[in-house]
Amino acid sequence: MSTNSFTLTDEMREQSIGVESEPVSMVIEQGHVARFAEAIGDENPAYTVGTPETGGIVAPPTFLRAMRGIRPELPFEAPFTRLLDGGSDWEYFEHVRPGDTITAVGRVEDIRERTGSIGQMLIATIKITYRNQRDAVVATQTSTSIRY
Amino acid sequence: MSEQIFFEDVREGMELPVEVRNPTPRQLVQYAGASGDFYEIHYDRNFAQSTGLKDIIIHGALKNAMLGAYVTGWAGPAGELRRLTVQYRGMDYPDEPITAKGHVSRVYQEGQSNLVDCTVWLENPEGQQTTPGTATVALPSRN
């Protein structure tokens, strides 16, 4: 799409790495958890009625995707209009439960430039850290976003 | 739900049972509502085609969730998911079967945990791995 010649300089890269998003918070609602489990087709009772092993109702592993708008702002303008999600790497430390307040912050871990079949791309690695109301990290999600 | 699998029952190379799912446009709308991802390429065919896609496509995050459900279902009620990685390599479309497959790649102990690494993926009807991933689960011991 972009025919211009965008260059990611070392300086732009250095300025970007470490940039954090504003914190985003969400109260976890039981009905939302059940609706999410239904939408992903997962009938595990841990998400609807709870199990002895989980000690009550917990959220499915990717439920935290429902927290939107966790975007660190890049400190430069890039002439790309399209965005692709390249994938995610989730690490889990504690269950997320109805009644929890989860706060998420995204941080730019890396940014690089590449030219591939879809043309020039700006590839950012963003790590989102999700904490609960006790300030315990419940999960981290490291995602690759591709702008082109 | 499923029976419990124990750490002692798992061997490297062991295959996870194959599961076939059939996501529908209705499910994509449900997922849009539940996740808040209302990007039109997932439910508006005209819009999707205007961006060059042949049809509406399944949310990458829904495929991520399907792999999560696949692994946690296999790990059983007392299994704990520690890590899940997923890569989106290709588009998948509703109203086509999508098949989850996987195998055990490593069996090991770390600290107090009995850990199992799995290689997992979703396959389209042509047999292409559109969504490869890995998972680490902690399993209970029989002892």
C-alpha cells in the first residue's frame, strides 16, 4: 500500500522501546466471563459454575483480550494505515476471577522494519502486563503487531 | 468434563486427540460481542471483500482461544495452563471445518511443577497449519 520510503532510524527505535500505554482497567463480571466462554465454544464448567480445582469461577485463558485500547503511542508518525496481528505469547501466573479489577499496561519491547510480500512493514513487539487489585501479575501477553 | 490426565501417563511424542470445530458467522458475531472486537472483516462480507479478502475471516484471537480450549481440555480439570503461544500464519473462514491437532514435545519437572510442553496447531480443510502454537501445562501426579 505505502509507496513512500519510510525509514526507521536507530534514534526512532531507541525512543520507542520502553514506551508504555496509559493503564486500562476493567472489573471482571461473571456474566461477561460466561458469555466469552460461550462465544469461544468452551464448555469447561470452570468458566460458568466453577470447579473444586479452580476454587470457583475463573476466566478462560484469552479472556483478557476483552480489555481493549491498550496501545502505547509510538513517538513518531508512520505512514501505514493497515494493521495485522501476528500472534501472541501468553504467560499465566494467577487465575482471573469475577470481581477482580484487572489493570493492563502495554510496553513497546521492540520495533523493527522489514520488507515482505505485503511491502514495507513496521513490526512492533508489545508486552501487556495484567495485574489484579492486589497488584499481583496475573498474566503477560507479548504480541506482534504488523503495520503496513 | 473430561477425565484427568496425569503426568505419569504422558510421554514425549504422544499425540493429543484431534478435535474438529465448525465456527459459523454466528459464532464470529458472538465473539465480536464478547471480546469487543467489532472490526467488520469478521462479520460483514461486503466490507471484508472490499479489503481484498474472499470472505469474512475468523478473528485471530478466537483461534487463539480455540487453541487454549483445546489444550486446557486435554490437561483436564486439575491441569494448569502456564503458557500459550500462537502465530497467525493464514486466514481461516467460517462454515469450514477447522481441526485442532498437537503432540507432546517435552516432559519435565521444574521446581514443584510437573510440566508438559505441547506443540499445537489449527489446520484448514487443505491441511495447512494456519495457526501454529505451543503450550506449557502443569499436570497433577498420581503419587
